[in-house]
Amino acid sequence: MRTQVAIIGAGPAGLLLGQLLHRYGIDNIILERKDRDYVLARIRAGVLEQGTVGLLEEAGVAARLHHEGLIHHGIELAFGGARHRIDMTKATGKTVTVYGQTEVTRDLMDARDKAGLATVYEAGDVSLHGFDSDRPRVRYVKDGVSHEIACDVIAGCDGFHGVSRQSVKDAITTFERIYPFGWLGLLSETPPVSPELIYNNHERGFALCSMRSNTRSRYYLQCPLDEHVDNWPDEKFWDELKRRLDPQAADHLVTGPSIEKSIAPLRSFVAEPMRFGRLFLAGDAAHIVPPTGAKGLNLAASDVHYLSQALREFYAEKSSAGIDDYSRRALGRVWKAERFSWWMTSMMHRFPDTDAFSSRIQIAELNYLVESEAAQMSLSENYVGLPY
Ligand code: FAS
Ligand code: PHB
């Protein structure tokens, strides 16, 4: 089989790239290890930058997002028993949209099916070949039958544990910070505790109040790395969350049965470069951020913006300028998001070595934020998304 671009991975990065390339008349196929229900069942991101919304509009998949997504103009920071609102739209003129990654993925899958584009689910033993030449190939096994795809370009959109970065592990430099805690997340069919997200710095640990709609809430508790979700029956989760919220939020919290509960580790990770001949890495395959800054999904989107534009130039103008500059451009924005995510995580969480001095520094950082318009502008322009 032959195509122009072989995409590995049907997460947001792979699906959005496939949709944009299709819009540009560039033939592509997606190879996905799992089945579509498995991909859709993963509960992950919830906040879309304005740039990500613009890309989904360009891909022709933003109708439901505009109908069901919640436009947010600010977030709240809670510490010392009080809540402080950061008006991000006043600072930047921009907004964010609350719309779950699951829904973004579903919209992209539906659009791909409607366009009749090739996606191979449950593609096993994917391997990449010849990407140091101009005739790369991808091999995979489906239902016991081996297949090979000849292509011009391979896009490694297969996430942190994928095969693409592994295929160049001797040619990359990695940068990593593993945090000494995780996030225990709970999804419930209950009304959100507040109309906007609340990030809580509490002596018992960080807590985040988020949502998926006006009837579906998403909460997170900082937890030890060796914690197990089985140790957290719903009632224990709700009790601990109430202890970490400000009094007004704790009073307004509506509890109910969890429909999903999971623990995610937190890490900062970047692999450089993101291009190896005709192999290009995008999204979690190349970088990971702690979710405190709501950047993971949005970074996958900006990588895809740069890569899709570069490939459009490569095919339409026979120019390799864009693909030659892809890694530099993408990494420039990746590192700024890594910094912001690390900063938000450092400011909001309790670290094992948080001594009296560092906890005073955290509170000073938070007080400075709520008192300084310049500090709020800085947080806001990073949270709504730096320009592409
Ligand atoms: P993905 O990991 O989403 O997709 C990669 C795809 O490649 C998967 O479907 C996988 O099955 C497939 N694949 C892997 N290996 C393969 C192989 N060998 N062959 C074929 N296919 C293969 N971000 C936020 O902004 N906010 C959050 O709250 C948040 N929470 C998260 C919680 C968890 C547990 C995780 C893991 C991530 C979270 N993220 C969050 C980040 C997350 O949203 C990612 O940034 C986003 O999924 C990135 O999308 P992709 O790069 O497409 O990678
Ligand atoms: C979420 O709703 O899942 C979410 C929102 C904001 C974050 C992290 C996660 O910073």
C-alpha cells in the first residue's frame, strides 16, 4: 500500500493532523494500536486554548464544540481559605473553552469516518523503516496478517509510550523532571462547584475543581506516587476534597457516584529534536507536561499546526523550508509551555521537601499574583495559550 503521510496514533495529535492534511489534499493513513472505544474511554484533558479551537474550526470539526463547549474568561486561585479570580479575558482579550478531550477525539474520529479516510485500529507490531531516506515505510500486523505501507513521511503521534520515539532513542536528547506525587482524578454526573475552574493550594495538598459541562464535574486531588485508586472509595475522595477547598466551595460541593476514577503520574519531559529525516514527532510522543497548566492537549495541537503547515508547503510548493524548521519552531513553544506548567505545579503543590521557607515563598508568589496586574497578565497569556 502507498500513501503520502503515514500517521502513527489516533489520539488528538494523529487525528487532528490527519484531518488538516486531508483538508490540504494530502493523502494519509492512521495506524492505531487500540480500538476506538479504548481511545475514547481515556479521560484526559478538559481545557482548550483559543488557538486549539481555531485549529479544530480549520479542520471542520468545531460545530459540537461551539454548541456544547463552555467559554471561560477566568480561573480562580484558592489559598489561605480565600478565593481570588484571575480575569484572563480582561488581561488578554482571549478565552479558553471547556470541552473534554474525549469529545474532541470523538468529533475527529467521526469527521475522519465521514470523509472515508483510512484508519487501521488494533494495528499491532507497528515498526518504522527507512525514514533516513526519502522512501520511508511502516510495517504493522492486523488480524495476523503483515502489511507494509510505502510513504513520503511518517508522523509519530503515538504518545509517551509509543514506538516512534523509541525508534530514534539513540539520536535524541531527553530532559525530564518527575514529580514526587500524582493526581487522583474523579469524574461525576454532578453540577460543578463553581462556574470557573478553581486551583487550590492547601497544606494537605493541591486540589483542582474542573468540569466537562454544567452537569458533569471533574475533580483532582494531589496524592502520593505509591497511592492506589482502590484506596479511595468515593466518600473518602469527597471528604478529602472538601477539606482542601475554601469554606464557600466546600459548602457548595455537590457529591455523587464517580463514573471514572484514576491516578495519573506527573512529569515534565522533552525529547529533542522532533524531526529525524522523514520522521516527525508530535504531541506526547515528543513531550509531556504536568497537567497543572492545562497544556498537554494544547501543545499537541500547536505541534500539529506547525507540522501540517510544513507538509502543506512541502507538497504544494515543493519546499522543504517548513519541514527543515519544524523541530526548532515546535520546541520553541514546547519549552515555554513546559516552563509555565512547571511553574504552576511548583506554586500549587505540596512537595515532600516543602519546608517553612518554601511554603512562605509559595504564598508570597500567590499573593503577588493576586495583587499585581502584570503577574496576572503573565499567567493569563500563558494559560489562554501563547501565539503560534
Ligand atoms: P495520546 O497519548 O493521546 O495518543 C497516542 C495514541 O497512540 C494512543 O491512542 C495510543 O493508543 C497510540 N499508540 C501508542 N503506541 C502505539 C503504537 N506502537 N502503534 C500504534 N498506535 C500507538 N492534558 C491536559 O491538557 N489536561 C489534563 O488534565 C490531562 N490529563 C491527562 C491524564 C493522563 C492519564 C494522561 C496520560 C495525559 C493527560 N493529559 C492532560 C495530556 C493528554 O491530554 C495528552 O497531552 C494528549 O493525549 C496528547 O495527545 P497525543 O499526542 O495524541 O497522545
Ligand atoms: C481537566 O478538566 O481535566 C483539567 C483542567 C485543567 C487542568 C488540568 C485538568 O489544568
